[in-house]
Amino acid sequence: MIVSVDMYPQRDCDSNRMKEFQRQEQSTRGNAIIMVPLVPDVLHRDEVTVVAFGPNFESLDTNKVYRVEELLFDLAKTSDPPLLVVDLVHTKFLSSACINALVQMSRRIRVRKGGRLAVTGLTPYCLEVLKTTRIELLMEIFRSIAEAVEALKPDRNHES
């Protein structure tokens, strides 16, 4: 028996890619194979693109990062306006691959006029990792999505 469990609402991801993520993230429990999509939510708040990593991303290890980095890089290159928030509220471990992906996202979004990258929901450990590697200098850090969206949204940028 195969049971498909969709942990996230519909997102801007084509169905072939979704099926591939589901195939890669199969786990076996008894006679059932539970297929869990490994794709973060992509939301739009006040013209800011938010990538929210859910409970399946408690650890952003190399394999998980490899599966989602193309989506992340595409968003950094194509979000309009180029304002991107990465929410890591459920994440407790950042691999070197994740740190590299954040650096690459920062580079790709900052070359675009007005491009800004923010990270939210960091645990004390994950924040310390970003500070130790000095990666936090390449992005803005906020406690919540709401704070980040308020700081990045275009209306606020035009006030200065």
C-alpha cells in the first residue's frame, strides 16, 4: 500500500519536480510506503517572497539542501521584487551545504537592483553557526517572518 502525505499546501513547483521529491523521500513503515514531499512552502507577503521550511527540515543536511537548492536559487534570481525571506523556524541543524546555499542565494539576489535576503526563526545554535562563519554579514536576520516582511516590503523602502 502507498500512502501520499502532503505536509504543505500547493506551492509554485511543477508536478514532475514534486513527484521526484516524493520518490526521494520515501520511508517504509510496516507494509505502507509513506511519501513525504520535501519542498518548502513558497509564500508571498506584501510583495516579499517567503520560503518557509517546515517540520521536515529540522536538519538541513547535505541531501535535503541538494534537493531544494535549485528552487532556492531560482527564487533568488527571479522573485519580483527581489526581496526574499528564508524562514528556518523548524531547523535545528545547518550543514555546510546549507551555509553554501545561503551564500549563493545572497550573491544571486544582491546583484539585482534592490535585492535583499533575510533569514528568520533561527535557533540560538543556528544563529551562532552563521555568526561563526560570518555569513550573517551577507543577509539580514530577523526573529519572525512578520518582522522581516515589514522591514523588506517595498513601501518601507520608498520612505527613505
